[in-house]
Amino acid sequence: MKFINTLCQTGAVLGLLLTCTPAFALPEKDTGNLGEIRQSILKVDDFRRIYGEGWVLMDGANIKTSDLYKEGLWEEETIPDAQGVYLRSKNHERAKEKGDPDGDRKLGAYIEDRLKSHSHDFDLCIPTTQGTGGAHAPAQGSGSYYRNTPVGGQIKGNGDAETCPRSIVVNTFIKINRTPDSQQLNVILKAIQGVPAKVLGSDAFRQILQRLGRATGQSSLPAPAALE
């Protein structure tokens, strides 16, 4: 009976480990998934404290050592820099006159500031005097009268440093590393302390501990006393 109870306990623990271990790449509760982008009014440290250390500010940083890059989900060594700019959805072959006029750009591509092509029509004329009795040159002919003379010119510029809609400033984050839910990890740590090594097999169990440890920023998690 004792062996059966131990076996049942072991099965429950293994089920929990398989659900929560990052190596199996299952969706992560509340903390988002790799490559996901979120915007928030929280400060950087507060956001990462709530959502996990796997999230970073989308600031163009090098992510070569991250899960996002190592798993081939993002091919560039740096993430895009979203500081101070707007995000734009990829066109996906939508008609250019209804979407992006440049078509399908590369994901993460930076788009320079620009203004849509347009023109302004205007007529500008000034009165001039003609005739021998006129007060202003040029005088042409024998009479004295006024006419409108077209002239060239330039409209003086007016405006700010950019063209933009009304907006609200937020922080933009992207998830680059897997971060298991802290409450689930606490449950796992308590559960594994009572699992006998002869049931699980020490080598396999240590590998699971190492995977969980890397996910929490440690070389490995503490092994149960039975494995020592």
C-alpha cells in the first residue's frame, strides 16, 4: 500500500512537472508567450516584477542568448526598437490603397517619417500701374490704369517637428525568455522534496530540476534529499 501511495504521488508530481516545465514549450499562464508584444503604463521594473523577467523593453537590444533567438523564432540578433514610434500591422497582400502603400515589408522593419504626396493650388497677383500718367513703372501705352500681374513666391512653412495624431505615451515590451508561473514553481518545489529517487530515477529527475532552474535564473533547483 505504501508503494502504491508513493507511486500515485510520483505520478501527480510528474504530471505537474510536464505541464509546467519550459522544455515542453506549453502556453504559459498569464505571463505571455515568446515573441508576444504588450504595451503598458507600468514602469519597466514594475512590469517585469508582475509579468516575469522574460519580458524586456522593446529597445533594439541584442537578444542572441534569449529563448526567442535560440529557438529560431526571431532570426535577427537584435529586437526592433519601438521607443518613441508607433507599431504598424504587416500588410499581408492587402490592396495597397487600403493598407501599406509599400506592400509587405519585413517584420520588424523601421519606417521613416514621411508625408503623403500632395499639392496646394493658389493664384497670387499684385496691382501694377500702366500708362504714361501712372505713378508706378512700368508704363506702357498712352493711358493710365491698373492691372493684376502674376508673380512667383513661396508659402512659409508652419508646424512642429512631426505629423502625428493625438496619442498617449506607454511602454512597449516583448517576451524573449520563458518564465514559469512563480506559484506553480513553488508547488513543484514543495512536491518534489518527498519523491524517492528509486522511483523517479535520479538522472532524469536531475535533468528536470536543471531545466526548471534555468527558467528561474539559477544553475539548478535544489535536489530532494533522496537524491543526495
